[in-house]
Amino acid sequence: MNSNRTNFSFPSKGYFTNTHYGLLNLHPSASPIDIRRAYRELSKLYHPDTTNLPLEEAKQKFQRLNEAYGTLANPERRSLYDLKIGYSRWNVIQSPYDFTLSSPEQEDGMKSSYLDPTERPLSSGELFALLLMGITIFSCMLLAITIAWLRTSAI
């Protein structure tokens, strides 16, 4: 796929250097193929039978490598791990904090005038679906009342 992802180098104080991605020298957006490729290369390097490292150090590194691969190779565990380290595959724009606010009253006024990033207005299709559900519930209630009234008046 994209070979430049496997050769990703982290800045000296990057966000993901002390993560499973950093251990595999990958960016969190790496594909499953890139993860498998990096794991195979590093497992040859750190496997206790094939490395020049001391046996105890090789075992530790190989065990950490296996743990990282086990987490990142499983899509569900990878998603949970990404949440844990604060990585999101989707760009989220957050409104910057206004440091010029001087009192809590002004801050409360500012909070109410902006939507939370997770909130959004309903689309026209969603509004139409809500309208149909409301009409359906109203019609069912009206039908139930009509049937009850007809049964009591027939007696």
C-alpha cells in the first residue's frame, strides 16, 4: 500500500512515541498491512533466537512487540487503544478558548451561544423522519381512542 507510512519517524517529543505505534515505528493511521509488515520486520530483529541482543533484553522487547501487534492487529482492540491514547481517525475542529474572558458571568454567556462540537443541527431528512414518527404516533392514539369510543357506544 503506502510504503511511506512504515518509515514514519517520530519527532523527538511526539505524541505517539511511547505507544504501540511508536514501538512499531508507525503512524496511527497505518493500515493493517503496514502494521503486519512492521511487526514481521521487527520480530526478526528482536526474536531471542535470531538477535544479537542479550537474551533477557531480547525477550522483553519481543514480548512488548507481541503485545503491541496483538492490540493493533485486532480492529476492536485497536479502536479502544486509539481512544485511550487520544488518537482520532477523523479530524475534529475545536473552538479555541478565549483567554480574554474576565468574569464567570461572561463565560457562561459565551458557553450558551456556541454549540458543543458533538452537537449539530438536524438535517432535513432527520426532521422529516421525526415529523413522520410524530404523525404516526398521533394517528395511532387517535385510532385507539376512536376504536374505544365505538366499542363503548355499541354496547
